[in-house]
Amino acid sequence: MNSSFLKPYHLVIRTLSPVHIGSGVKLGRVDFITEDSQVRVIDENKLYNWILRQSSPEKLADTLTNSLRTRGISEFIRGSFQGAIEEITAYTMPVEKSLREDTPSECMAFIKTLDNRPYLPGSSIKGCLRSAFLRGHTTGNQQNIDQFDNLVRDGANHNKTNSNDIQAKVFVGAKVSSSLWPNYDINRALVVRDAELDLSAFSVVKTQLLSVKRLNNDLDWKQKTKRDQLVSMEIYVEAIKPKKQVQIPVTLQTNLFSKLAAELQFGKIESLFAFMPQYCRKASQDLLEQEIAFYQRHHQKELKEWFDAQLAFLQKGDDEFFILPLGWGSGYDGKTITDLLNATTFKLVTKKHKNTNGLGYPSFDSTNWLGPLDAPKSRKIVVAPDGTLQPMGWVACRFTADEDRDWLADRREVLKDLRPSMTISTLIPIMGKEEPRPTPAGIPAPTVPAPQPKVNLIESFTATPQVGDYFQGKVIDAARREILLEIPGLEDSEDYAVVNLPDNLPIKRPRPGEKMVCVVTVLKQEKNYWRVECTLG
């Protein structure tokens, strides 16, 4: 193979908030001690070897066993261990002052090699990029959204996710059987390697869960019972600190786009690959705006302002710069596109699939769905010693070429007519009390006149409305791109009205129970009921 087909790059990542990628190991009191300003994780093999070298190893082993059964390994270390603590230490991490006082009983470990060297796994990075790639390609593409909506709805009704079918429609250029999709997937052309990290880039942080528990637009800290009392649930994790930069080795296998690999038919979707940073940037805007709206709607000013700052950061960057959630805490929407689909389809997904059962419900027994805006209803939040809050797992990213020639830039120039459209716009507040963020100098804020009732406003229906009918409907739910309404007179039927909103329509989303005037534009039959599509009247 000609080495010129292998284009070396780096994905440069800068952490904006603490990032945790778990190993699946949860450290307990038998694994670590806290002292001074650090957590010290004990290497059990080194400890056992030390015990075997002592004059009475059996007695020490019994003492260690009894200690582990009661108060953990710290009792043995402070009472019976006589050597240098460094001799039995696997690694140490700094710990916040508040954690030294709290003395966590458990801590989730970051992924590491067998000799305790942490690293960013290439598989996690590639999964993050793939999810963003799919979201960016879907956002604003109504044809894709309708197609994917049908696939998801059909899958939910047959206990299937159909996620592979959706991804194949984007990432597979050839018409091959589903069993061969992995071989014909364009992501084969992207090789992402692991990146070693230094332990000095880490600290142990305390996280808590903010969750929508009531239908009053408030967030509460998730609680658990401890010694017959309700206390905030706290989760301690090893995390990369904010403002740390990591370079992930990436190779583009451009030979797969050549005539020698014509069977793959990657040429049909080469523009998708060439504009990968731009698609990821579209996903950035969508996810950041979603978080701003979530925290504004639930009156969490500090967290809203954190995301405001990241959106402003995105605005200042060029179209190859993007911001994404990564690792633990990235959330359901960071890995899926369900929230881009029809609200009724999203609700169907929460009922039909085991892994999404309860998503967006105040409790697992509740039948009162919070709607797509609050599914998921919880966020993992880092709580600093001074009480300041920030979300888990956000990073800023950019691809940089390791050679004089930038293959991605060259191909983007050739394929420039296929560049995805992208406008990073000012976010309009959604159901919040704060003022809109200021628009850039010289660009007036858009306005939309309030809808006015028509003279032929129909007050109540005895049958399904017809195209051209005006009525005032009560809001059931307000998703990001559509508003569901009850039809007056048909409240007990399964017919419902929906107002589809353009992405850039600068109006506040209404609260459930508010009334809106609309006009019927399309009727769609869905099994035994009608979807009445409207525009604002």
C-alpha cells in the first residue's frame, strides 16, 4: 500500500469541564485512603508482597482481612503498615478540600493500562465523533428527519431500534446487505488511536445529579437514603481537569476513496467525510442551544451562563472548530438523534425500549411524560468546594494535519459546492425570564408579529378539523421544533394538532396549558387517529 494514502492528523482536544471515561471499576474503602490533599490508591500486589517479607506474615494478613471487613484499608495502613507508603502505592490524585472533609467511600476510576497509566481510548473519541457526525448531518434536514422518524417508529413497534439502518443510510454508500454494512462504512477511513495522559492532568471531583422531579419547571438534587435520612446523591470520579490539552493521533485512509477501492463506493459520500468538522460544528450548536434552553427553562442561571459562554466561544471560532460532550455525563442526546424526531415518536421510544424506559418521566412509575425537552430529565453536575457548578464532559476540538498538505482542506475546496450550510446564530430564550442574549453589532434582532385571531375562529369541533380551519388550541407539550396542541371539542379523542417551527423562528416556546391560534395546513392519518399539522394563525 502506498504510504501517501495514509494522511496523519491530530484531533486536538481541550477540556472545557472535567472529563471522565470510566474503566468500569469502582474503587472502595478497600482500595484507597485519603490524606492531606490527595487520594492514594493502594496496589494490592505490592501490599501483599510487603506482607510476605515481614517476620509474621500470617498475623499481618489476618489483621488486613479484619480491617477490610470493618473500616477499610486505611485502618491497616495507619495501624500495622510500617514501610514507606510509596512502596505500596499504585498512584495518587489531588482531591478537593471539600472531599478531604467528606472522605468519599467510593470513587469511579478513569480507564488505565495494566500499569495504571490513564489514556483516552480511540474508540470513545471515534464514537463521540460518529454521534456528532450523524446529528450534524440530520439537523435541519427535514427529508432525513422524516425518513429516520419512520424507521424509529417502525422499529419501536417491533421492539427494534433500527439504529443501524439509520446510520447505514448516512455512512454506507454501497447498496449491500445489512450484514456487510460494517465493511462498507465510511468511518473505516478514520483511524483514531489511544492517547496517553499524565496523572498530573487529573483530580478527583464530586458530582451530583440535577433532575426534574415535578411538573413545575424546577430542578432538584437527586437524593438517596443514608442512615434513615434523605441526602443528596454524590458520585466521586477521577476526571481530567478543565483547560487540559490532549492530542489524539488520527489517520485518514484516503486509499479507500481511490479507484482501487471502488467497490466500497465511498466516492458517493466523500463530501460527508471531507466536511466532518463542519457537521460536528452543526451538532455543537444544536447541543449547546439545547442545554442553554434546558437550564433557562428550569431557572438555573449559573449553568445557563456556562453554556452561554461556550456558545459564544463556538461563535468566535472558524468553521473547523467544534465543541462536543465526551464520556460520562454526555447524556442521551449526545449519543442519539431521537430528540430531532417527532415528539410522539420520542414518547413511543421511551415506552417500547428497555434502555429508554422511564426517560423523561418524573419517576419510573409515573405515566406523566415531561416531553422531549426534558427527556432526559437529569444532568451530572460537578460541584466545586466553593459551591460553583459546571457540567461534566465538554471538550473543544479541532483537526490539525501533520503534513504540509491538508487533505481535508484540499478535498473541501474541490467539493465546496457540497459544503453544509451553517449559521451560528444568537439563541432566543425559551420559556425563561431573562432577556435575550445581545445580537452581534450591526445585525438587528429579528421580530415576529404576535398571531392575531381570525374572524372565522372555530371555537369547538365535533369532527377532525379541515385544511384552512382556524382555532385556538391548548398546548400539551412544546418540543424544540414542534408544539403539540389539544383541539377544542376533541380533547378526549386521539386526534391532535402540531405546529412545526422553523429552526430560526425567534419566539418563546409556550408553556403547557397556554393557548395558541393556528390554521390547519395538512392532515395526516396515523393508524386510528389524525395528525393535524398547522402554522401559527
